[in-house]
Amino acid sequence: MAELCFEHVTVQYPIYNSRSMSLRNQLVRISTGGRIENEAGHIQWVTALSDVNFTLRDGDSVGLIGHNGAGKSTLLRTMAGIYQPNIGLIHRTGKVATVLEMGAGMDVELSGYENIIRMGVLMGVSLSDIKSRIPDIEAFTQLGDFLQLPVRTYSSGMATRLMFAVATSVQPDILLVDEVFGTGDAEFQIKAKERMEALIKSVGIFVFASHNHDLIKQYCNRFFKLEHGQLQEIVTL
């Protein structure tokens, strides 16, 4: 049974050497959507998530909305365990998979096959398990012999195919997704949408951050709004 619970979770980032730099302070506010807190010496703190509370269980599909820099990516990474809270507790039950920023964990000097192994292991998949998924990844990407070549020789579309295929090859209990449906060419978007929809139906908890409200309403039954690091659940979009 999947469960994800945040209890009074706060995540802050230190910003160094920023005393008396009002322009930098303003840019930080704009880019992060957070609040600048607690200046001590030459260190300031940006609060990316502030006292966040929620509980998700099997059957919850959450749409996460908010302006750029509102804290959506930070929240997803904290859900996944990539970021740890400065304050508060997180209870997580079940295997987590993420489809976050494309390229995370990829080494362009390694071949496609080597990157499949690398990214799979970084996602917490066993070596034998990720190797067993290679035929499916090969078929989905249709990269053929290019999988033997360094990723630096790939076009951006080819790299996207590989990254997406690996990220969606696992069978998680909790799936966290950050704006994936608009990547790649038209043909790839159709394949990606079909693959993602099948994965969504199989998971216990699904969290989807997007600016596309139509997609969120299509896939989600709960709606969270982030604004300046503060989260509230809303009834409808």
C-alpha cells in the first residue's frame, strides 16, 4: 500500500555573499518564488517550501499547479527523497519513480546502453532488473545501433526518447511527473502519452506538476496549488 505524508515540512536554500545586494535579492525572489529569510552574516535563506502538510494514499492522483518558481520542482524532489527537509517529517511507503528534468543522471560520454544501466541504478533499480528491461527500452526508443554510440552524438530528440524510456520502464508505487507531455516530436508525444497513461493506471499514487490545466483535470482527482512555497489544496481548477 502506497502512502506519502508531509508533516510541517519546510525546505530552505542558503544564498551566500548576498548582503546588501538588493538586485540579487530581487532576482532570487523572482526566480525561486520563495521568501528570503534570516540573514546571518553573508548568508541568506530562501524558503522554497513553508510548513507543507498533506497525506496521499492509494488512489490519489494529484495535480500540482503554480507559477514558475513557486516551488513545484522542489516539492516533487522532496517527495522523491532527493531533497531533505530542514524542518518537519516525511513518511513514505512504496517504491518511488520520477519523471523530472530530462537528462538527470545521463553521461553524454557513455553509450546509450551504458546510460540505461547508469540511470536505472540511480533510480534505485537493481542491475539485473534494469538489464531485463533493455529490450522494452530498445523497442520504445527505436534508436537501433545508436544505442552503442556515445549520447553526445545524439540529437536532442534521440536523447529525450532514451531518457523518457528509462524513466518510465520501472513499475513504481508512487509516480512523480514534472511536465513531460510536451517533449519530443509529434510522433514521440503520442507514444509518450500512451506509455505514461498506462503507467499512471498501474500506480498507487500519482503526482503531476503542470501548467496545462486540461491535462491535470484529465489525470488527477485532487488539486494542490503552490504559491511562494506555501501549499493549499483546492476543490477545482
